[in-house]
Amino acid sequence: MLNMEGVRKYKVVYKIGTEIETTIEGRTCEDCSYCEICDNCPVCISCQENHYFCDACDEEIRQKILEYAIEYELIDKDEIEDINDSLLCEICLSNYIWQNVICEDCSRCNDCEYIYNPEYCPYGDEFTINDNIKQYLNDIYYDESCGMEFVTKPFDSLKDYWHAIKAIVSEIGKENISIEDRCGGHINISWQNGNKTWEDYEKTIAQNILFFSDLLSYMFCSPETHWRNSYKEFPSYLETLENDIYDKYCAVHIKDYAIEIRIPDSPKDIDNHVLFSAVLLAISLRTTKIPFDKETFNKTKEIYDKINYYGEELSKEDKSYLKDKFKLLKKFIEKPLMALSHDLGVDLMKALEYRFNNPKYEETEEKDFDLKQFAIKTKVKANANVNAIPPTQLTLTAFA
């Protein structure tokens, strides 16, 4: 694509995905070397309750029951002649002789419908992925830090990303997402712009996100987020920042295939998570490094740790500092956020301003953010074709 001056311009292709941690203690049949259902076999229980084993009794079986009763001194040899079928049945039932005589030859295990069948799992925590969310997932596994983790596919559209998160959370249930139990929602971002990619600016992007990490935590993280402190650590020193960002548990972690932002909570509040994702994506699309001196680093770390490590209330001075930083954030991401707004069909800047004035961290009770209240209304001119699709996406560029 060429601009008016004949200079080639490229459209950014971005990828964004998230990792949704839950408290579901799910397991798969492959996790068990022995199926516990066999200890309380439904077939055996039904057989015992209804005396189905009696149907197998014949002359040969009665003889085995008699021999067993004599061997274990349940009857005397002298009493054999007095034992009739009715009395033998009573002895068999009361002493569970049938378990040793009849059950050993039973073929109940052949073609058993209960063994390794999640529907009958005695643990009751087998989680089966329904087809309606499989299309959105790259992986699902058990994470010992919380529970089952659902890893989304990377999306090149925020609208598709939003739709996927809503579908996944609806399926797994918000009741299975608990920030107090350290459920995180790690966001992964990458992009390509012509022959340039996010990897060419990975340290700049990581530093810029860390620069705003105190503000972002205040706006988007719940008051319980500090329970996750060991999984999203702020770099210890400015001098070690460029090395720390390659550590797995750093708040911003450079992976081989994406930048992972570990600050967000798991998306119990779906629209809050999507707005957070859009802001992080907008920051990531900027390739200009924000100056991050030692004084600013220390202040950022102080507020970040108050929220993410201690769960402390912020001071008036802290909030005044964040207010100034919010003004810088708006200016820094204005252009990419505008483009992303049209991609999503939502005025993300208005949503962001509302989120700052009503920060998630200061909520006294759980509330769901609503992005639809900031939907972009498309004006239709008179005599226009109402079926025509209006332009909904601006060209994204990695703004220098």
C-alpha cells in the first residue's frame, strides 16, 4: 500500500490471546492409572441389590457353595443331608459365599461402559471441553498454582477476541474464577509491520508497559489481586530490568513468540479484561521508548507493590501521581487506540477514562464493566443504502 508521497506503508497484523486460569480441579482419564469406579462398580452394586447373581445358580454352583461352606466351617459335614436348597441359599446370602463362587467367573468387565468414562468419574471433577469453545482454544491443562487453565488461540481481531472470552467464561462459569485463589489472565501480544516485528522493539515495549504498570494495576486489577503477587513480580532494580523481563514470573515477560503481560487477573470481569487487553495492545504498538529514570522507576515500583504485593490503600499523593501518568498514557496511545476502537466498535478512550475514574482496585463489591455503553454509533445519511457496511477499521501502524 502506497501513501500520497509514494512511500510504502504497511498495515500492522497483530495477534492477541489470553490465558484464563480457573479453580476447576479437573483431571483427565489419562491422569489415572487405575479407575476408581472399579472400587464401587455400578454393575456389581446393582447385581448385589437385586440378587441378579442368583440367576447364575445351577447344580454345579450349588455344589461349589456347599463345598465352600464346609471348608470354612459354616456347616458341619454331618448336617449335609439336612441342607435343602432354601437353607443353602440362606447360608450363601448371609455369608456372601456368592462373591467367591459366582463373581470370580463373571464377565462384567467386558465392554464396561463405566470404566474411564468421565460421566461416572467418582472424583466428580473431570472437565470435558464442549465443542462450542474448542474453536477458541489452543490448549487446556492443569496448573498447580490455581487449577485448570484455558489458553486461547491468538486472534487478529479484538472483536473476535472479545467474543471468544465471553464464550469461554460463560462455559466454565464465573464461579470457577477466583482472584483470591491466584487465578491470573496472562495476555500475550505480538505484531508484524512489513519487515518489522515486535521482536525488534521487545525491550522498549516491555519497559513502556512496566512504566504504566502501577496505573494499569490501579485501573484494572481487583482488590484481591495481591494474592497473586509471586506470579507477577516487578523488576527489583532499574539496572536489572532488561534481564528481569526474560524471567517467567516478571510482570512483563518476553517469550519466544510473544510479550506476555502477567499483571491482569483472570477475566471474571470480561469487559474489564478486554479493555485492559486493548490498552496493552495499544502500548505495544508504540515503538518510542518512554524515559524511565531511577526516581520514576522507584515510585512506579512502590505503587505497583502497594497494589499487587500488599493490597494497600493508595495515598492522595499516589493518586495524584497516577492522574498525571494517566494524562501521559492517553496521549501516548491515542492513535493506536482510535484504530482499535473501530476494530472493536467501541470508543475505547471514553471507556478508558471511565475506568480511570472508577478504578477496579477501589471496588468494594464485584461489578461487571460494560463496554457496550461506549459503542460507536454509526451515522447513516439520508437516502443512503442502509445495508451498506460502514468502514469499521482504520489502518494500524507501529507509531514511532
